[in-house]
Amino acid sequence: MTKKTKPTFRHLIEMGMLDKQAIGYLFQNAEHFLTSSLEKDALQKTLSGKVVTNLFFEPSTRSRHSFLIAAKRLGAIVINPDMSTLATAKGESLIDTIRTFEAMGTSLFVIRHSDNNTADFIAAELSSNASVINAGDGDNQHPTQGLLDLFTIHRHKPNFPELKVTIIGDILHSRVARSLIEGLHIMDAQTIRLVAPTALVPNDVDQLGVQVFHTMKDGLQDADVVVALRIQKERMQDASIPDPNKFYQQFGLTSESLAYAKPDAIVMHPGPINRSVEIDSSVADGPQSVILEQVRNGVAMRMAIMDCLLT
Amino acid sequence: MTKKTKPTFRHLIEMGMLDKQAIGYLFQNAEHFLTSSLEKDALQKTLSGKVVTNLFFEPSTRSRHSFLIAAKRLGAIVINPDMSTLATAKGESLIDTIRTFEAMGTSLFVIRHSDNNTADFIAAELSSNASVINAGDGDNQHPTQGLLDLFTIHRHKPNFPELKVTIIGDILHSRVARSLIEGLHIMDAQTIRLVAPTALVPNDVDQLGVQVFHTMKDGLQDADVVVALRIQKERMQDASIPDPNKFYQQFGLTSESLAYAKPDAIVMHPGPINRSVEIDSSVADGPQSVILEQVRNGVAMRMAIMDCLLT
Amino acid sequence: MTKKTKPTFRHLIEMGMLDKQAIGYLFQNAEHFLTSSLEKDALQKTLSGKVVTNLFFEPSTRSRHSFLIAAKRLGAIVINPDMSTLATAKGESLIDTIRTFEAMGTSLFVIRHSDNNTADFIAAELSSNASVINAGDGDNQHPTQGLLDLFTIHRHKPNFPELKVTIIGDILHSRVARSLIEGLHIMDAQTIRLVAPTALVPNDVDQLGVQVFHTMKDGLQDADVVVALRIQKERMQDASIPDPNKFYQQFGLTSESLAYAKPDAIVMHPGPINRSVEIDSSVADGPQSVILEQVRNGVAMRMAIMDCLLT
């Protein structure tokens, strides 16, 4: 494979910033880190001496540690402040906190925040040439998750224009779904389908370029890629949303419902999984599942992104 | 000294897995790290690029940081997640959390949990060739503490078959005592004695191969090694257990009670110490105390164990 | 510039320990780290293999992470325990906790504590040759902040004997002010003035070698350096202290009040800033502000101090 040209971008805020060439470069770079670093447990030096500051204003295990491991594998100094003692709690503004870490020499901010567009807002306020990665903002975007999802699909089914992809569950609140849908369009995926109860379909669904279904039978027909989303149990207190048992009966990914998809369809989930709510254990742990590969690919993709932004 | 043969084991779950040869190898390896790393403040590279994930589901200062320093001294990337924000708190199963960190590339899990046999359970569920160290499970085992205790004894009194060892206090709840007793048997220690109020002697004491005493005078007679255990004050609310003052009068290690042991006996305690409850300051800080040596030896022994499991 | 002679001191407890030569050496060393490490994002190796233990018994973002980054830039292993799970919470004495980390191989303790003289007390109890840096004790001293302040002044206005320095606000509770005043005297600053409401002037002000003013007009006249201090809003519940609005009217650093100072005066603040309480945004973010330079210089100065203590 010929080496692709490195795209030039300073921040990664949303999937829509990227084109097919940039995503192709990131696939190649992530593949490189899978082989050179994860398989061999080898430390890289490309971020040696640089400071990466992880600012997660929402609790997170997997994304937070995925970025942490990726940055450390690249040799960076990683700052992972405990939000509860952060000066913003003392009334300092978010921007003053950011500028303080910037003045201390941060080269890259990884930002998760419950408010939409926080990463964008921060990127606009920086006075150095530091970079920003959006690690999830409200219900808006989660581009590194979208990219690791695309990379995982690419490793199993590289011909995107032939693919039928079905995304199931709480689309309404899912920044993961939003970034993945944008990415699939960039890669020219043939068909993108959503399967969800009416109350969990976003209002702007007409502008997403997708087909909407309300039964698994219709939505999963001949799918190549099946993505189950996490549904937060707290949301199910809303009367318009089915309770966990009903949701599982209608929209749970089980061996029965998965049988509507192609026999070699892959099954994805961003995690953490609610077993017996949105997915059955026989599927989550079954032969079609690539859920743990997504986690592994996530470290490699984040290495690829950081390397691309900072070197 | 001739170089001993490296034992081959993937996990360290309980003391009983080891034989005299394996423990001898670990003594030699720990001695090597004391000299080459701790004395010289020199970083090793043997775990460079490998990820060590510390999962402490119980609060801990000394063990947690001892493992952390040991792993960093060996050049590892160390993940030390804050339990309160861990996804297991969001309802993810323990095994899903473990598999996530495994997929991110963890080579070694260090596990502390309030449930007996958690480390064993986790080791059986791994799908990679990652290793597990039990850093304390319930009231069952704490093998790295047992090994650092043996190593500390070995550095002062290397001839185990001649030794009389006395362990004092809350044997019932002590995984430290249980691992040490097993280790002393493996090393063929001559005599192992327990001194405790009846309510703090375990039910299965007959199977432990020890002598039980209820007074310091009887239990400490001619001891070479004296181990005081931490007693948790909350347990003393139980009517069958003496209150702190009474416990100190009957079972506190003071210069008076220590005088029953041999004049060159060493005094050990796993920490943290309750001064004037299980031990007097004159003894804890006195010339026979090797309590801080235990802490130092703990870092070296954990380096030795990690090095042995992962290289 | 000729290389200055390295001063020999093991601990940094208070500004008064230093003389002009020692401070001059630290300026030169901090300048070296600004150039060689911060500008180039280059890792140093001078503390490689050494353990730095950060013990912050008070919440802190900027100092804690400034020390963390400085130590990591020098190649140290940094231990940053979570205070809430620290064994001192289990009733272990502070000194036993310190001795435990000392036995694990700590070369340097960085201590912040709400009690005056804690760092000094700890330094006296160590049994190894580990060093202690006071990172703020009660309302007593914060010498590394004082040094980074002096260094920031030095980079803009190197001729201290000609300088008029004005410090504004809550002097009474400010260890920052106390360390800076001592440092300015060591450097032979011409004039040191305080501007504060009566209730925020310390009782021992007569011994500080300063002039006290109660209006901005009088206190800022012809100042070369203007330092606004943080005032904690909780303190303003005291009836003798103006409320935030009144405080801002009388003692807030605004473009109007700053106009009393020299036109090229620099504006400093230790952070975090309360905008519209002690300082106006137009000044904090204005051309005379060096507040973010202080943050950057803080990392370099802490590198300089650690390097000086440990090598």
C-alpha cells in the first residue's frame, strides 16, 4: 500500500471536518500503530516531552483511559486532573482553567463536556498553537469514536460503497451515532438505517440521510454492519420510552433479531454494554461481535489522531 | 551466589502456588532490584511499553502506591483508575470492565477486592495472555505482602528451619497472616505461633499448622520474629472483642511484652500502624523494628514479581 | 552571562532561607529550563529514576499540576495520591504516612497543608536524605510562588533596587504576599506598598518593612509592578470586610485604577482570578498583564528548584 499524504488539521472537533483522503490516512496510521506499538508493547517517542491534558467534565472510563494509554504510548506527559478539585469548581471560568494549562505548556487538550460545542469554543480561545480533540460534547459529536468505528468496519469490510449499516436504539441522545453517520456518508456507504422507538429518533432525522425503521425485522434486513447503542436506564423513566424489558423485546439485539442481517454481519457497540437491555450476551460475546476490537482499535486510532495533529 | 532458575507462572493468586525454589528466586530478584534500582534511583526498562492496570476496589495507600512505584521503576505505563468514576459504577459488570482494559492492551492486572477469590475469578476470564496479581482479596490472601514479609525475615534471619515466628492480634480477618503462615510453612519455619483473643482466632485454625496462645508471655517465649497485625477499630464494637485499651493491655506489643522474645528478635507490622492499640511507639520506632524496611522491601519484591511474570 | 554557583540547600521551606546569590542562581536555572525544555517540549533526564511525592492536603489545580509537570519534564516518577483515600484518613499519623512514602524511595516531598509549619515539621522528621518543598502552609509561606513572582518581575524589570511594587487586597490571609514581600526585601526592592481595607492588613504589618495604604490612588502612584491577590468570597461574609461589589469599587484593579501606576507597569496575580472582584477583565487580559507568564514561569522555576535540590 502506498503511503498516503498526511492531512493538515490542528483540531479534531467534528467528523465533518474530514474528507475521504484524511480518513484513509488515519486508517493507515492507526494500522501502523496497531502493528508497531500495540502488538509489540513498544513505546513510541513521537510525543516525547509534549504535555497532553485530559479534561473530562463528565465521568468516563473507557474514553478517558483510551486517550491516556494512547498518549503515554506515544511518550507524552499526560495530565489527568480530578474534576472535583479543579479550580473551575472554585468559580474560575472554564477558559481561565484552559489558559492556565495552556500556559503550563499543554500541546493537546482532550475535552469531554456535557455542553454541545465546548471543544469548539475552547479551540477558538487558545492563544498558543495547542490542539484540541473533542472527546464528546453533549449530544452533538464524538469524532474519535466515529473514527474508531469506521476503522473497525474498514478492517472487516473495506468496501464502504457496498455496505448496509444499521444503527439501533437511542439515536436521539447519541453523539456516537451522529459522528458515525457523518463518517459513513463521507465514506460513501450505500445505506444507513436507524431502528428506534419514535421517541428516540432525533427531530432533524430528515437531514441525516438515513432510513428510519421501527422494527428490527425491517431495519436489519441484509445489514453488513449492526451497531447497538447504549441506552441509559434513567431515560427510560420517560413514559414515551419503553421500559427495559419492553425495549429488549422490541429492540434488543439477540440471536433471533441478528438473524435478519447478513450471516457475516459484524456487531458493534460503543460500550459500556447493558446486557439484556440493548444486547444479549450471546451476541455481545458471540462470533460476530467486534466490540472488544473496537476498544483495541480505539487506542490505535487515538494514537493515529494525536500523531497527526502534533507532529 | 549462583543465579537461580526463573520459575514459570503467569499469575500470582495465592502463596500456595509457590515452592521453596520459586520463593528463593524471588528473594534473589528482589535483592537485585534493591541494589540496582532503589539504592541507585535507577529506572529499569524491563516493562517498557507494557501497560499495568491497578484496580483497587478497596481504599489503599501503601499497597497501591507500592505497586505503582514498582511498575514505574520497571518502565511500565501504569493505569490507576479512580474507582468512584469507573464504569462498574454505571452498572457494567466487573468482567466487562476487565475485558475493556485488556482490549486496551493491559499486560498485568493488579487487583484488590473485598470479595474472596476475585483475582482468581478474573484470571480465569481473560482472553489474552495478560497476568493477574492478587493484591488482597477479602480475608483470604495477600501473597505479595506475604512475600515481602518473608523477604524481610530472610534478610535478617536467613535460616528459616531454625525460626520461631509469633503473629499477634486479629488473625481472623487477616489475609496478611494467612499468606505469611503459608509462606513460612513452604520455607519450613520451625514453629509458628499465634497470640490472639479467642474471638479473633479463625475457625479453621487446626488446619493452619500453628500453635495458638492467649497470652503474650506464652506466645512470645523465645521468638525470633514477632509480627503485630493491624486491628480495625470498627471491629472492636463487637462485644466479644476487647476494647482498644484492654486489647493494648493484653495483646499490645510493648517493650515489656517484647522482652519475652529473643533479645535479637525482629518486629514486623504490615501497616498502617495503630499506635497504642496493637503496638507501642517505643517498639514501632525502636531498634528491633523492621517495619519501614518491610515497606522498602515491598517495592523491590513487587518489582521482582512483576519482572518474573512479564519477562 | 557567567554561570552562577549552585547554592547548597536540601529543603525549600521559606523564602527567608535564600539570599540574593541563591535567587540569582535560580533565575538563571529557570531561564535555562524555559529555553531548553518548555520552548522545545524536550524532556530532561536529571530526575530520571527519582520519586517525587506530591502531598496536597488542600485542593489545588495550578500549583499541584505545575509541580507535576515540572517533575515529569525532569524525568521523575511522580506520585500524586488522592487525599480522600490516603491512610491518614484511616487514623494513621501524618508522620507515619510520610515515612511510608520515604521508605518506598521518595527523593522529594512537595507538601501543601492548611496548618502553618507543616513542611518544616516534616523535614525535621525524615530519616533519609529526602528533600521537602513547602508548596503552601496555612497563611504562612508559599516560597515557590514567591520565586516565580520574582522571576517574572526579573524578566521584565531586572533592576530590583529601582522598583516600586504594590500588592493589593487580602494581605492578611495571603502566604503568597508574605513570601513575595520577603523575596523583594532580599532583592533590595526600593519600595513595597500594600493596599487593603483595614480588616485585611496583618497585625504584624509593622515588621514587614512595607508602606500601608487604603486607597488605590495613594498605593498605586508610580508603581512599576502591581500584584492583585485573590480574595476568597467566603471571607466576605465577615462584616468588617467589604462585599464583592464594594471591594471591586474600592480595591478592584481596573483600567482606571491601573492608570495611577507607571504606564509600563506590569500586572500580576497568583490565580485563580475572580474577575470583577479583585481584577477587571480588561486588565487581566490586557497588554500590561503578565498573569499567564507567571504560570509558565512557575513550571520553569519549579524545575529549577527541584533540579537544584536533587542534583
